[in-house]
Amino acid sequence: MTTPPPSVRALTCTSCGGTIALRAAGSTVSLVCEHCGTTLDATDPQLRIIARAHAAMHRPLIALGMRGVLRGTTWEVVGYLERSDGGDGWSEYLLFNPYQGYAFLLDDGRRFSLGFLLDRLPSYTWGEMELDGEGYKRFGSSYATWVKFVVGEFYWRVAVDERVRVSDYVRPGKMISCEENGSERTWTRLWMLEWGEAEAAFGLERRQREWSRPSPHEPSPYRDRLIELTIIGLIAAVTLLIVAIMGGGSTRVASADMQAALDGATHSEIIRDIELPGRNSALTLTARAEQLDNSWIDIDYSLVNRRTQENFDAYALAEHYSGSDSDGSWSEGDSTPSIKLSSIPPGSYDLVVELGAHRWISPSRSLYITSYAPGASPPIPVTITVDRGGMFAGNVILGLILLLIWPAILLFLHFGFEQRRLSPVTEDDDE
């Protein structure tokens, strides 16, 4: 490969006499003396003075002439300027490579972005700018910017107080920026660099990460973790449901028919010899009292271990009411209540069942809402069944919540970040 001829020439400032390094000879149009701040016309062999910059010279964070490698290309800093839109402002470094041409390194005080002039126009589709198959959302409204300070050499004529109007279009990690003045319009695409990438390239101190004030094209720090944990959480949730369904089968271990007398004394019966072998078991106790009519049954269970006399108590209510009012007929209640007992140790058990049935009295207490005369109502048949196994919906729901709680937190943080990122100042600043 042929080595390009040296592009750095030593020139003398016609204002202060200082030596200036012209690094991109043949491409540079204007040159700002780094000693006195005077803007010179690099196309004039005599370096004719165009304008004089303000007296107080700033020194850029990255010195002119410094070289660094970004995205596999070695760049040299040849120019530096500061811009403002009436807010905090930002800095731009003009980079040069004899083979690649020019690039921009933009520093907003938090993150660095690498930009290149576009050689083609983006298209406007469905309310977005589109470039290379990617959509960019409009970020706020257009705004005026002006140059506050400039030093170095540039391929266009630049001076302090030069003004352009800017419109930005963003997507996570990228931005398209359109700059307009009275004579031309240019488009630039910027890629946000990783944390510490520009600092490592140019020997700067690494900046601390902070997310309270994201840049408009800054990728969410929660997005990748959100996707990863959501996939893991969904896989775990599906696995939990499959295991719960496969292990949710039940086996009937006991059943008994009983009767409950309306408004009579509490009646007790015992279902004996309930065998629970193996490991701890889950039991479902179900009472079926389908002949309830405007009445209810209090059901007290006591599962007693025949060897240790350890007992597990539970309560259920079977009820059914019906009637009519101005809105028509109505009915309510559950005549087949089920309760679940979890982690019952293996062993032989007796189930003591106490039943107490009661009639429902009307609010006026003037009559009984029943088709039988008081004291003459037949007892209500009740069937008690005991099933081993089954799926506890509450435990499954709790497991699903625990699995998805962290992805839900990350989703909340992600949307909060996106809201801050896409919340620009909407007022035009024409100062």
C-alpha cells in the first residue's frame, strides 16, 4: 500500500506570529490559531485574517494533534468547537484520517458520540425518518445553536457566533441530526460510544456512570437485562405450570354421606382410617349440600393423627339463598365449598366433622324463607369427600409472582428511563 504524503505543515499566524500545525492540508478551509484564537483563511497562502476570536482561550479536554483509535480507525484531533442552544451546551471535536476523511466526536458532558456526514438523504416514512431500514423518532422541535468557541482547523469556514438550526431524530444508540443555515443543509449520523471507549482511546479519565439525565439517543441500561430475565422468567413460569399440572392429579381416599338437621343441635360424625402413606400430602376436603334452600351449614373439620393425636383444624361454609325483588329473581352462595390442607405428615387419620344447619330469616323477621313449616323441615343431606394431591392455585400464583417480580421491576425502570430520554425541551430557543 502506498504511504500518503505528509499532511502536516508548519505555518505562522499573521496575528500573533505563533507556529500553527496544518494537519489536513488540502482539505482545511479555515484555521483557528491555538495561541491567540484568530480565525484564518487556510486557502489563502498568506493566511489572511477572517475574524478574531475572543481573547480568553480555552483548552479542549482532548488536545489538538492527539491521536486515538475508535471503532478500529486511528483518528487525529484537528479541530475543536463549543456550541450552545441556550442550555448547558456541548463540545465537538473534528477528527481526521487521511484514508477515511473526517468524523465528529461529540461530548455532551456525560457520553461521547461518533458522527459522520451522510452521503445520502434519509426518507420520511410513517411519521419517522428512515435510514438503512431503521426508524428514527423526532426529538422535540428544531432549535437554534451557535458557536461559542473554536480552535484548530476545519473543512468549512467557521467562526465564533456562527448559527445553525438543528433538528434531531433518535433511536437507542443512534441519532440523525440535520443542520440548516441560509445556504445549505447537512445531515449527520451519530453512534453513541460505550462507556469509557473514547476516554480509553484518547487517554482521558474514565467518567462515572449515571442515568438521571440520559442523552436523547442513549440506550436503556435495563433493556438487555430486561429481555434476558423476561425470557428466563417465562421459561421458569411455563415449567412451573407444567410441573403443577402434571403433579396436580388427585386420589380420593375417603367419602361419607351425612345429614344436617335444620336449626337442630350440632351433629358430629367421624370418617375413620384415612391412610396417607409416603411423604407429606396435600388434602382437599369438599362438602356437597346441593339441597340447601335459603339456609347454610357450618362445617368444622378436625383431622386427627391416630398415633400422635396431632390435629389439623379447618372450617367451611355451605350456603345457598334465592328470592326475588324489584330487579327480578336472584340467587347466591356456594353449596359445594372446598378447603385445602397442605403438608399433612404420613400416617393414619380420623376426620371429625361437625355440622350445624340454619335457616335464613327474612330481614323483617316476619316469616321464614323456606317451603317447609318451622320444625318440620327434613334434614339436609351432605356428602364429605377427602382427596389427596391436587394443585394449589394460590401457591402456583405466588410462584409466578416471585418469578416475574424482578422482570416487572426492570420493566418499570426501563420505561422510566425511556420517558426521561424522550422528554426534550420543546420550546424553540432563538437566542
